Amino acid sequence: GLGPEVDYMALRRREDAAAMLALGSEALWLDLPEAPHRGYGSAPALFGPVRDDDPADLAAAHAAGAAIRTLRPALLLAPQAVGGHVDHIQLVRALAALEPGLPCLWWRDAPYAARDEAPAEPFGAWMAALPQIAVPLDVDAARRKREACRAYASQLGFQFGGPAGLDARLAADGGTERLRLAGPLPDPAAAIMDNI
């Protein structure tokens, strides 16, 4: 629903920054174009099949590998691609190809996981084989999650019919994060998880 005059990347980065602020974090952007800049010309196409001519998984593997080597994180956090957004699918493919040798917490993609009663789960069988960690959100964490999701104002109308629709779906999701764990949690992350 955005006109051709809109700088989609700049808009999305402003939304990312606002979401990260709500979560008490900061964004680090890699030089990778969003799906609309790779030929996905409509909102439904963002949740359709990945195009055969879209090499974003290869570019993301290269960029993520470089970032991992530079930053040397102890833990990765990544989407499960619940909802089937093509960018999320390509990132899962990139990390699977990269095999970074780090533990990873795979999150259910908010707010896409809450959009439908039975959202698409293109990697559902793979994720189901990993142990699940259920993390109940306290009032403050739930508020920050809501603010982070609401930061993506360009998506709220198309996805949920507006902020009230998002709030209803998040409430129906039960206030619990359901993560899948690949590898052992490092000690500091395990301590953080115990305190959420």
C-alpha cells in the first residue's frame, strides 16, 4: 500500500529503530535490500513463495557470517519464519546454510505469528524437532513487545486492520514467548531467561 515515492528502506529502518528502543536494544543493519526491492511487488507477494530468482539467502549468509565473525556473539536470536514472510524464510535458509556453530534461540515471528489462527510454518517440522522454551511475559515485557510490534506502523493496517487488531491478536497469543533452542544456552543467557 505504499506509493513508489516512499523510500521503503528508510521507512523500515525508522520502524526498526523504534522497535529496538521499545525493547531496550539497538539495531545493526546489514546492507541487504527488503523484499519489495527484490521484486516482490505486492503485499500478498511478501507471504507467497520465494522467487526462483531471489538470491537473498546467499547474500544474507555472507553478510551474517561477516557480522558474526566481527561481533563474536555467544548466542543468536532469529525468526522461525512463522507466517511465511519471504525475508524471514530467506534468513532461516541463510543461517541454516551458514551453520555458524553458535546456539540459537528461534522466536515465533511477532506479529506475524499472531496474525492468523494457524499461520504458515514453512520450517515447522525442523523447528518442532528442537526443544521449546516457553517464557511467560510479565506486564512490562508484554508492554514492550506490544510497543515494538506497534512500531511497524506501515504494516498494522494490512496485517491487522490497525493497532486495535494487533492488540487483540497479541492478547489472544497468551502473553508467552515460545522459542526453539538449537544448541546449549550460554550461562549469561540462561540466567537472563530465568529472570524473564
